[in-house]
Amino acid sequence: GRGEFAHYMLKEMYEQPEIVLKEGSRHLDIPEELTHALHITLIGCGSAFYAAWGGKYYLEHLAHRKATLELASEFHYRNPIVQEGVTIAVSQSGETADTLKAIQYMEQKGQYTIGMVNVPYSSIARQVNYEILTNAGPEIGVASTKAFTAQLLCLLKISISLMKDSARKEKILNGLKQLPLDMQKIFFKVSQLQDIAQHLVHAKGIIFLGRGISYPVALEGALKMSELSYIFGQGFAAGELKHGPLALIDATTPVIVLAPMDQFFEKTVSNIYEVCAREGKVFIVTDEAGASQLAGVPVQDIFVYPSPATWELHPFLSALSLQLIAYYTALHKGCSIDQPRNLAKSVTVE
Ligand code: F6R
């Protein structure tokens, strides 16, 4: 059951530090085919797709592998040209029909397939050549939270085990040890996230911005907001603002900006100024190092989480912050949190 928690979603969000603690240090076996793969295709739908997107950044930056991202619901209808390589299909339920179809397509084309699933013995687990369990435990809330985090962690662990730079590896692994505690600290500041949510309740739409790995996190935050609160959420790469979305900015559309202290920080800050100059109401989610550089920026609010050891760990903290903002916005609106309208936990039709 959900015990003292008002919703399964809340319980599942609170389980995330423990999952990172347990799974972060657990040894992960990977098949030889993956160790030697020069090209890895990542496939998924919805939140699993956004986790896979984060995985693409990890595989490129850490493991120096060519990583291609494919949306399962589009992929197998497209007659895509497939060359040698390994497919990693990411799915919480292991039952998503589109993802299963994409795996079957890849197998027909001779790819070695890996299923990264949360549900053992699921259809995807049975279909693939190799199964990797995300071990988040059963996820009851329809909106994926802890499963997303566990997927991202698994993809990070794969990338770490494929990487050569041992000093960098050490740094990330040490950072991972600190991460559960840093995630806990977000819960201590939950009242600030509730306040932010209160400001969002009457919005018609909310824009989410991020750069680098914060871009798929922004997309995930927008999806969480849309499905839970029924407020239209749209994520954009912050660098794309001036290519169109800037026209949306006015005093009525809140903008949530992920601005961690990473290689993109300065660029993201200039995007924040672009939004502020058009009377946009900005809410920043950043770490301590980022916040220290943001004094005097004319925004509505800044939510600050502890600075992680390396950029690879920001998504675990920023995604959790966005999950909580979506949860409290939906709560203020009185939405059906564990079972949003029109949605099902596993999507077994195409
Ligand atoms: C969003 C959400 C969905 C799923 C998607 C894929 O919160 O839960 O977008 O991520 O339907 O489902 P799985 O991971 O079971 O393949």
C-alpha cells in the first residue's frame, strides 16, 4: 500500500533516494555485444524515451559511442535503415506495444537487443536477447517517477562501465554515493516547491527550458505537468527560444528554466534575461553553484538543490524537483494524481 502517503506517486517520488543508494552501487552485468558495440540505438516512449535521451548524452560523453535515439511509436513505421549495432529498449512496464514492435523490427534487421525494464518476465523482457532490470520496484502511479530515475541511473551505469577515463569514472562514482543524500535535501525544501506550484495553478500553459542533458529533463518535466495537472506543458531546448517559442512569452505563461552550473550556464542565463525582458514569469531550478551566480536576476523564484559532483548527476536532482512541482500543481487543482484522466499504466495497443 501507499502507507502514510496521500498518493502512490508521492510515495514513489520519496523512494527515489533509496533506489539511487541501492542501485548506484550494485554491480551491473552487461553483455559482451554491448561492450563492443560501436553504435547503440536507444528506443522508448514517453518518459522512458526521455530517460533514453539522457542515456544518449551519457553514452556519447562518457563512453564515446555513437548513440541514436528513436521514438518507438514512430520508428517501426518508417522503414528505417539499420546497420550493425545494439539496441537498448527502455520500458518501465515492459508491455508497451510500440516499443515491442520496434524491438522486433531491430531483431529482424539482425541487431542484438537489450531490454531495460522494470517489470521482470514482461513481454519485452521475454522478447529481447538480454534483459537489464531497473529495480525501481513496482510503480503504481500512472505517471512515471522512480522508474524514470532508475532508467537514467541504469544508463549512466552502463556508460560508466564502458568508459575509459578512470579518474572521471571515480569522480562520477563518488558523486553517486553523495547523490541520495542530496536528493533527500530536496524533500526538506518541499514547501518552496508547493509555493511555486501555487503560482502555476491558473496558468494556461507552462514552458520548460533546458540545455544539454537538462533539455530531455525539461521535456520530462513538461510531460509530468501535462499529464498530472492537465496544464499544457511544453519543453524546449533553451537555444531554440529565438527560433520561435519566444513569441509565446508574455506575463501569463510561466517559464521554468533548468539552469544548473554546467558548461551551458552562461548561455542559459542569457535566455533567462530574454524571457524576463518580455515580462515572462521565470522560475529557476538550479544548484547551489548556479544560484550563487544568479543574485539580482529578476525572476519569480529560484529553487536550489545541492550541487552534485559532476554534470551527469544534475538530472537526478532537477527531474525530482520538476516531478514535485507537477505533483503539487495537480494537488492544488484537485486532479486525479495516481490515475490521470484518459491514461493507462501500460499501453499495450499501438
Ligand atoms: C509518463 C509515462 C509514460 C510512459 C510511456 C512508456 O509519466 O508514464 O509516458 O513512460 O507510456 O511506458 P513504458 O516505460 O512502460 O514503456
